[in-house]
Amino acid sequence: MRHLKAGRKLGRNASHRLALMRNLARAVFTHERIITTVEKAKEARRFVEKLITLAKRNDLHARRLALAKLPDPAIIAKLFTEIAPRFADRPGGYTRVIKRHERRLGDGGRTAFLELLKEGEEKTRVRAAPAPVRVKEPTESEAPSSPPAENPPAS
């Protein structure tokens, strides 16, 4: 049983997986939208969102913890000064994974976009307006056979 074994292994050992997550996070913070496989995007989303939550605290200890997870001072500076203030009022869900229909050339892996939300953007998709409901009109066989009786005028 796999109790308490969260996370995907992605066919890599622990150090390779950590390096992959650091590289994907660096790319997301630099470009704000990347293309990767669906599985890597879902796993990198966890790593990226934890870093953004840490950066929202904006204190020295949070900065040191973020540098321990992602040892790139330039990217951490951008994270703390530009990206984290964008999500100051948001309680989570800073990224979105959008599945693409194009498969990866070579092994045919499923691909997806991993992107940061924009300022004030909602994560939920806007649904189209529901289709209008057609009211069934009575057919001639269902209509009353005799015309309605007229009320005599009141005098």
C-alpha cells in the first residue's frame, strides 16, 4: 500500500527529481508560461505554489527557506518583489495547468501549459450561457376541441 507516499517519481531518483523541479520552477518564474508534460506540470505546480506561498510572507526567514529550495538569487528576488505581491490577497491556486492537444514529438507524451495567473485573474473557467429551454406548444390533438366559451358582457 502507498499510504503517505505523495508525489510522482517521474522515473527519476530523488536528486534528479529535485533538479527537475528547480529547473521547471525557474522557467515558470522567468517566462510565466511553459510547455511540459502533464505529469511534470502537475508535480511542478506543487513545488511552485509552495514557493509563492513562502514568498508572500516576505521576511528574511522565508527568503532563506526559498533560497534553500531554489538556489538562484535573481529568480528569488523576482519572486519576492514581482510575483508574490501579485497574489497577496489570494489564498492559493496561483498556477494553472492547461492540457494541450499536441503530443510531444518522439515519445508522444501528453503535453500541457503550466502558467502563473495574471493580476486579478480568476482560475475558474467561464462557462458558456446555458442553452435556452424550449417550451413545448400543444399540438392540435392536445388542444381543446371546442372553443372557449365567451363570458357574457356584464351590464
